[in-house]
Amino acid sequence: MNCFTTAWGEFELARFPEDPREQLRAWDAADEYLLRDLHEEAAPLDGAVTVLGDRWGALSTALAAKAPGLTAVTDSYLASRAIAANLARNGLDPAAVAVRSTQDAPPPRIDVLLVRVPKSLALLEDQLHRLAPAVHPGTRVLGTGMVTEIHTSTLNLFERILGPTRTSLAVRKARLIRTTPDPDLARPANPWPLRYRLPDGIGVLSGRQVANQAGVFCADRLDIGTRFFLEHLPAPTGAARRIVDLGCGNGVVGTAAALADPDAELLFVDESFQAAASAEETFRTNLGPDRPAGFLVGDALADLPDASADLVLLNPPFHSHQATTDTIARRMFTGARRVLRPGGELRVVGNRHLGHHLTLRRLFGNCRTVAGNPKFTVLSTTRR
């Protein structure tokens, strides 16, 4: 936890979930720049204020007392929990900020739109399209991001969807984006979600349709790590079992497992609302409405009971926004150990250099290599 100093006061902030082994802050220079600009401009915040993409609640916490009509729109379950936790940590009512997911209906009116530029340009495009009808000529639109996150393509999106756009000089490697809404702008159609058919040669998924909401990893193709994983999934057992596709993305791994094993019950889990919606459409398109399956947006496996799964399939991330970290993978591995039944298996694909086998061996007491190539390795570990 660290102290975030702003012109409106100091706030104790932490990422969610907290990990004492990590020293990652819950804000950066881009958050500071945006808040400083708002304070210096003395812009009124008494209307309908929407914050898009607040990563760990820094913007929402700092503005909650100043903007009574504040709405936070996020694709991240962890961000939504961080917003609530940081508000409470600073003596603010979590209900002071209305948190909506990127899959929820957008606010009907926006007087101030504050955008923390996301890592995914596709997610930004989709969300600007969704929020644009609520923007009016008097809306103040202000974006922020680090210089590595703001490109000409970023500015072009604001320009094409909302109106004339310019950027600021860099301050501590952060920039601001200023947009003047144009009510007469002829916006292009929103291209999201994207749907496509998989190529032949990938087993049960050959020629199958995949759905991708904006922001989901590898939106227009099957990535090479997932393709390698699909070649080395566990064989069906012939008995009913519960399979969890953890960090499911667009759901192709769990869908492949369901197609190969008609007796299995699938649960798709991701912290991204966009991913869970993609997985549900991918699964239902290929297996129909009657096949048992669940779709959960949450903090890894925290909401699942102990000893409730027979197989967990996982391609763990190793980035938290711009930071490289194994914290997320470790939480996923630990959660899998708890929810697996005795004899249950966790099967993982990952970049070879990450050394997941060492962590798995410490947690489970065993780990074997199922397959490997110069870039990826597929590992299997069993709950004893």
C-alpha cells in the first residue's frame, strides 16, 4: 500500500488483490497528470462524470468526493474490486461510485468523460463507440496514458469516433488527450465483436466459429501458444467430470475440451467481462444452449468451493498492464490446488523461460512435462 498525493488530498491505495511480495503501485504518472490538469482547470465535476478504464481505483478514489455523479466503466473484475476497496480504505462510501462493466448498458448522459487509455486499442475503439451516444457538445473529454501507450492510432480513434483531438506535451513520460466532441461527426460502425472461423487441422475445433469481444487476447486468429496447448489436452476419461477453463479468454480451450468429452461439465472463468462474454458465445455457438456450462467473471478461482473440479486448464498471463510479474500465475496455481479434487489435474501451457515447473513442484509436490517446443511447454501436475 502506498500514499497517493493529489491536489485534493492524500489517499492510501493498493492494487487488488494485495500481495506483500509485490511493490507495484496502484497509480502512475498518467493518473497524476490527469488529476492535476482537472484541478488546475477548475473544471466543474457536478454533472455526470464517467471514468473509463480506471486500473486500480486511483482516479475514482481521488474524484469520488468531488464528483457525486461518478460512474466507473471497466472490463476488469479486479479493477472493480480495487475501486471498492480503495474507497473504503479512505473512508469513502463504495456506493459513491457506480461501477459498470464494459458489457453493461453505458450511462445515458456524460458531461465529463475521463479515459485511462487501455493496453488494447480494440477495447478503446469498442468503448468509445458505446459511450459516444451519451456524449454531447458540452462534454469535456480528457484522456491520459503513458507515452508508450498513446500512439497516432490512439488519437485517430478519438478523432474518428468523438471529434477533433490533440495531445499534450509529455510530463514524466505521461501525456493527456483532449477531444472536442463533434455532434455532426459521421462515426464509422463499431466493428466489435469480431467473429471468425478457425482453420482446418486443429482437431475438434477445425472450422468452428469463434467470438471475440474487443480487448480479448488474439482477437482475429488462434495464437500459437493456445494452438500448441490444444494439441496436448488430456484425453476424455469416459466419466462425468468438471473441467475449468481458467483465464478462458474467448473460450476455445474449454470448448475443445467439451467437444472432445460429451460427459464433461465446463466452467469458464476470467477476470475480464469481455472474455467471459466471448467464451459464452463461442461455447454456445458450437455446443448449443442445452449443454451444461458456467461462465464466471471473478478473481481466478476464489469463488469456487474446495475440491470441486477434476481438471483445470490454464494458460496463465505474465503481465499486469505494463508490469511483468508471476503473481497472477501463482494465485491461479494456488487456487487450482485448492479446488481440485484428490487426483485432479492442473494442465498448464506457458512460455518455456517462465519456469512454471518450479512453482508447480513447490505447490503440488509433483510436475511433469507433457510436451515442449523451443517457445512453449505444457506441464501437468496432480492434486495428491
